[in-house]
Amino acid sequence: MKLDKKIKVGIIGATGMVGQRFVTLLSNHPWFEITALAASKRSSGKTYKEAVSGRWKMDVEIPSEVSELKVMDIHDIDNVSSKVDMVFSAVDMPKEEIMQIEDDYAKTETPVVSNNSAHRWTDDVPMLMPEINDDHCKVIEAQKKRLGTTRGFVAVKPNCSIQAYVPLLAAWDEYEPYELAISTYQAISGAGKTFKEWPEMVENIIPYIGGEEEKSEKEPLKVLGEVKDGKVVNKEGLAITCQCLRVPVLNGHTASVFIKFKNPPQKEDLIKKLNEFKGFPQNENLPSAPKQFIHYLQEDDRPQVKLDVDCEKGMAISVGRLREDSVYDFKFIGLAHNTLRGAAGGAVLCAETLVAKGYIKSKAF
Ligand SMILES: NC(=O)c1ccc[n+]([C@@H]2O[C@H](COP(=O)([O-])OP(=O)(O)OC[C@H]3O[C@@H](n4cnc5c(N)ncnc54)[C@H](OP(=O)(O)O)[C@@H]3O)[C@@H](O)[C@H]2O)c1
């Protein structure tokens, strides 16, 4: 798909770690151009280069087209909205304030694609993993009625911890998975940190990530649910228990998963389903879509963070060690890039999906 006119985008929370990732992913994007960057009063009025000075965390330079852009205050909503067709949200504020500001942007007829958890449980807000549940976009019509908008709405992406196993549940749906026991091994960038900023994490494991276990157990139920009467209704009959550990890895969340099926298949069937699995982004050839969403690796020592986290620019997930288990039916290891597929990259893919389906358009039309 080729657009007649690029979509003008703003990033609210542009100076933070996820905001910086948005900036690098959206510069030179074939469909989007950055026309506004916004953050707190601490940053507003400065050029982007000045605002991120000493805290630029990406391994590429600040894109030249944004380095001199003046950072705006995210609370200057009318002004930011007047410069954009949509915004990406990566602000870190108390949950109620995030919900309010995302609704306020939507009410100016500016669609919001959010990386934040604040609206994930609002039942007319779709929580999108575009390969799995692009049909949830239709709940946006009910949300627009609630907000009183014609084109403004909020869409969110789910938590970074679930990316390494939920796609498999979708691929294996016909075998009816019903019980999972999971441990996740999560990178420090998931807390917005590097080793320089968090030296205590070197050679360490911390067996606690606040709020993460609940998200890892519950969010899959909404992602795999269905839209009924203007709401996303959770999937039933699926029980997930999860422990989340912070490990000394910079990027990449690994999940160790045990799974039971109502109709247990053969291992070969499961691998075949993973290799064949694709969705709307692959069918529509969206700019950020990995060609092959799930890569099954045959080697016993894969997936490995160092070798596999950047698979298909960090947008594909890697899976290995699928084998029968003596208590559950099967077990496997999954790996996903937490700040690409799990955060900004996943949100950009959501926005591309919403553009391809006609929910996000240039305000000029
Ligand atoms: N890091 C990850 O991998 C990851 C993954 C998934 C989800 N998330 C979520 O994404 C959000 C951003 O995470 P992050 O790691 O990028 O955070 P971060 O580095 O702390 O950046 C926070 C951003 O929000 C802005 N901000 C903070 N307080 C504000 C206020 N009172 N008013 C206006 N703007 C304010 C900051 O602006 P200033 O620079 O001007 O202070 C900055 O742009 C968080 O909700 C986080 O939970 C993060």
C-alpha cells in the first residue's frame, strides 16, 4: 500500500527511552513523518537535541530531521494536535493522568496509539497484536461514540512480557491450549535502564518486577478475546500462571513455557503451525511487519538473546526447544525484543494496521 500523503505524527513522552525508540523508528518511515515532539515542562522549549542531551540511549545518532525540532509541553494539547494527524504515547505519569491526557488528545480528533498500560483494561479500547487480533479494531466505533468523536480514539499495545508466548497460543488455537505455567526472564531496558544506570543488575537476578505477573497472566485473555456489543470480552477457559524475573540482559525478554492442550497434537504439527502462522501485517505487507512472524529454531541451544533478539529488526519472535513434557503436554522457550516488538516497534505496527484499515487518516482529508 502506498499513501498519497504521509501521516503527520507527534510523540508525547518523546524524550524518554520508549519515546527515543519511536523517534528512531519513525524517522524515514515510508508512511509517517514526525511533526511534533512533546514531553514535560522540564524539556519543553528546548530543541530535541538539547532535551535529550546526556540521556540519548539509542545506538544510532539522533535523526537530523528532529534534532532541532522544539519540544512542546504535552499538556499544550490543542497546539500539539494542530500539528499532527495522530500521536504515539510514551509518557510516564500516574495512570489516571495518562488515561486523561490520552482521552483529551482523542477528543481533539487525534488518534492515540499508546505504549502505556493505563487504557489496557478500558473495554472499548483495543489491545492490539496485529498478527492476532486486528479484528478488535472494530470496537473503536463504540469508543468514538463514548468519546463523542468522529475520528479520535485510543488504541494500545499489550505488555512487553507476553510477546514471546501469546503469538503461539494464536497459532495453536485449534488444539485448544487451556493451561500454561510460565517464567519470564526480562531485560533491564524493560525498566527503561541501562547497566550504567543500574549497576546492581550486573551478575544479578531480581525475582520481582512490580505489576508484571498480573499483566503476564491477564493481558493474553483480552488479546485473544472477541468483540461483542461494543466491548472486548476476554477469552474463557485459559488459565495462565507466571513468575517474572529481572535478569542481567540489556534487550530481550525470554519466556520458559509449559502448556496443556485439550486436543494435544504431535510436535511436528505444532512446528508446522508456527512456520505457517501469519496475519494482517504479513498479508498487507505493512512496512514494519516481519516477513516471518514466528521463527522456529531447531538447534538445542536456541533461541539465545545475543544471536536472536534482533531477528527481523527485532519485530519477529524466536522459539525453540519445543518438546514433550512429563507433567504438561509440551514445553518451549520464546524470545522477543522488549523495546522493539514489545514496545515502540509493536506500537508502530499497530498504527500501520490502523492506517491500512482506514482508522487513521491525514486530517487534510
Ligand atoms: N522501557 C520499556 O521498555 C517500556 C516497555 C513497555 C512500556 N513502557 C512504558 O512506557 C512509558 C515510558 O517509559 P520510558 O521507559 O520511556 O520512561 P522514561 O524514559 O522515564 O520517559 C518518560 C517520558 O514521559 C515524560 N514525562 C514524565 N513525567 C511527565 C509529566 N509529569 N508531564 C509530562 N511528561 C512527563 C518525560 O519527559 P521529560 O524527559 O521532560 O521528563 C519523558 O518524555 C512508561 O509508562 C513505561 O511503563 C516502557
